[in-house]
Amino acid sequence: MKLLQPAEWLPPKGYANGIAAKGTLVFVGGQIGWNGQQQFASDDFIAQTRQALINVVAVLREANALPEHMVRMTWYIVDRDEYVLRLKELGAVYREVIGRNFPTMSCVEVSRLVELRAKVEIEVTAVVPDIL
């Protein structure tokens, strides 16, 4: 993988501006903050985000992929203000589950998600390098 960062730009905080990669593509459908039995343990935004990230990692594992293979994340959130207000907590949970891997990211506020209790949905694209 190669990070794409124009020399004259300030470095981004918590994401990459671009990534070039070769290998097997892995697409993780939107993961929300419920467990493998499709049950929510909490209605808290940070707790749901932690679970959604755990779910992402579990799906990646099925393709022998790791968080460092992620090249793109798209976050759908139902409350932008809560997201911004809780960025410090969010960063801590992200690093706990994903580590210091920062793919390209987009974050979009939506009016609601299909699962009414869901406060966040995260989808991922990863590229697992080909083994020679």
C-alpha cells in the first residue's frame, strides 16, 4: 500500500487522503452496533461504534484480512453533533479496536438507519496484498 499525500498539503488527522494498493479486494457491508445475534447491548453512540468496529474486524478476518489492509471506510451517523462532541472517546475506541490504521474515510450524517436503534453504520473496503 502507498499513501497518497500531496507534498504541499497539511497531513490529515485520523484518515488518509488517498491510498494505492494491489491485491485481493475485500468489501465489508455496513456494520452496525449489534452483536452476532443481531442484538443491541447499548443505545450509546460510542458503545455502538465499538461494536460496529469489532464487527468489521470479524468480517475482515473471514478473508484473512486485518485492519491494516483497510483502504476505505464510510461512516453513516445519525447525529453529527454527538459525533463531533465525542471525537476524543471515538478516537480511543477506534485505536483500541482498529489500531493506528487510518484509511481514506468519509462520514455522512443520515436522518436514520434501517435498524431504528442503530446510531452508526460503517462499511469498509480492504486490499489484502498478494503473496508471492
